[in-house]
Amino acid sequence: MSEARIIGDRQTDAMLKNDLESAIEVYSDDAVVVTPDGLFKGKEQIREFMRGWFEPFSNIRANIQSKFEAGAKAMDEWIFKMKNTADIKMSDGTLIPATGKEVEVHGADVYEVHDGHITEHHIYYDPKELPKQLGGMPA
């Protein structure tokens, strides 16, 4: 198992435990996270982005569809299921009130790892999928 796979799995495990600090500690200080919602540079920006997933959701579960690794990169294709238990602030500033609904998000992570830390992380998902499930936008 490659270092990228081990570190990527550690980050996923922290997400599933809703452990923000453990999820952040696997990033290098100058790491970059690229998402449909924007580019986040450094641990503080990454922490704020992830807080947007940790705080409004509970009972986070993942069904990992596939895993790949090659050199310094690892990739996961996944379906995350979770319960919306607090308000969600969308990247455009829109606030979606907590619904208590179970939702699922389909996506993928691509991690690049060097010296035991994630240096670049691309997260792919449809940013319209979640608001539709919560009733925040038309289907």
C-alpha cells in the first residue's frame, strides 16, 4: 500500500468520525484543496471549507465504490450519506435551514501526498445535488 493510499484513507476515516482536527492534520501547511465550491489554500482555509461539511451533518457514512493508487496519488470514488442536523451556508452565501433529512452525495477524491502529508486534494461532486435533496432549489 502506498503512502498516498495510507494518508488518503486516514483523511477519509477522520471525516467519517466527524473529527475535523484529525482530518486537517494530514495536510501540509501549504496544501491546496480544489472543489466545485472553490480553491482553498493552507490549513486554515481548508479547515473552514471542511467545517462547512462537519457542522451541518451528523451520522456521516461512506460507501467507497472504488480505490486507485499510482505513485504519489490515490483516488477514491464514493457515495457519502449523512443527516442534515444544522443550517448549511452555501458557497454563494445562501443559507439552507436544517431539515433533518438524510442526504447522499456522489463524488471522488484525488489526493497527492508527499512526505506524509496531502499537498493537493481535488474533490469532485455536483454542488447542486445537496441543495436539491434538502429542498433548497428546484429538482
